[in-house]
Amino acid sequence: MRIATWNVNSLRVRLPQVLEWLAGSAVDVLAMQETKLVDADFPTEAFTALGYQVLFSGQKTYNGVALLARAPGTAVLTDIPGFEDPPRRVLAATLAGLRVVNLYVPNGQAVDSEKYHYKLRWLAALRDWLSEEARQHPRLVVLGDFNIAPEDRDVHDPAAWVGSVHVSEPERRALRAVQELGLLDVFRRFEQPPGTYSWWDYRMLAFRRNQGLRIDLVLASAALAATCTACVIDRAPRKAERPSDHAPVVADFTPPP
DNA sequence: ATGGTGGGCAGCCCA
């Protein structure tokens, strides 16, 4: 089973690239973020034509998340229970013997901004919710755009980024609190080339210079992580005309016994 | 050099 996450930065613009990528990548589950589409505009037929079931939680202009899967989803959630949050950032479903939680974590803008404190509150609420999800679902995968680079090796120039949003210690601590629920960053279960990132700024020729961050993550419960056979970041879509600023992260799992 | 580029929707907000 192949599971992927991709911040597409406007599904309206990126749909042809997403369809082309799906046709060549044998993905069973794709979690997308920043679809920026209201539900009425979601291109359902384009994906059902490729054999996917679709789930989505969208809004106008900003945010928006979607899940594509070969199997239908049940027990769908579009919010962190009990946490009032109008932006559409969460989409959870049970499908193909897995609990899948697709996240678009708040960006945070700048350390000590109002948006940064919102990000930390959001992550605290996420942790509390995921503790319950982890208890109920031994086979849990939490994936998406976390807007946090877990460690300095996930940052092209740690000295330039020190203390900044996406790498600050409170953000990393909040991410570790999520991982301490027993969720493993499956990318780091395998040998990886140094300087492997999932996001590059559109500005300053950052992609050509590989000035990136690894902020798109696939976290898996211990039972699921034990069945993970590979995790790679596919840079190819970032090289396209009019690319998303993020590349997809792809993880392979053996089927349940 | 505190910029630069891109998406969305109307002169900005957000990333």
C-alpha cells in the first residue's frame, strides 16, 4: 500500500499535474493540502475516473484538505473535536484498514505573531485529539504539511533559520509531543540523501539552489511503521512549469496480515 | 540588500 502527502497550493491550478503524477506513481491514498476550493468546485470526476474515492473539506481562497483513496472512507472527521477552528485544515477517515489523518498545520507566519500563538494552540489541541485516535486505532497514519522542520538536518541552512518560524523550539517541542504518542517519522526509518527537503520558497531560485525545508511528514504508529518498506520525497513535480512550492512525500507499507 | 515569487481575488492577504 502506497500513501502520499502533497501540498498542492491550489488544486484548481495544479489539477493537471496531480492527475499526471497519480497516473505514474501507483498511489493508493493521497492526502492533499491547500486545495483552496469550496466543496462545490472540487473536481470529483477527475479522480473517480482514475478509480479513486474522494473526501474533501474546502473553503474559499485559503486552506482546504482532501483525501483520495482506492477504498471508501468511514468515520470521517473534518475538525479537531472540541477545538473551534474555521480554517479547513483537518480530514480524518478510516479506510483500507488504516486510520488516516490529513493535516494542514498553521504556518505561524513569524515567531511571537498572533498566528504563531494560534499555531501552538492548534498543535496542543491536535496532540490531545491524536492521543485518543492513537488509543482507538493501532494502525494510524498522520500526514500532511506540518509547517515544522523536525531537526536541523531538515533545514538547508540551520544557522540562517535558527529561532525562526518552522524551526523554533516551541514548535519542535509541540511536534515532539505529537510524536511521543508513539508516532514515528517514517522518512527517518530509512537511509536518506543529506539535503532532502519537501518545500522550497518560490523566491531567490531556492529550488535550483536546494534551499529547502523538510516540513511535509508521514507519521505512523509503531505497528504501522513496522510495516513501512520505503519513504521518499519525489522532487520531480517541483521541476514542472508552475509547480507547487511543495513536493510529494511517498511511503510504502505492507498490507495488514 | 528585510527583498524576492506565486495563488486568489480585487489592492491586498497569505504562504
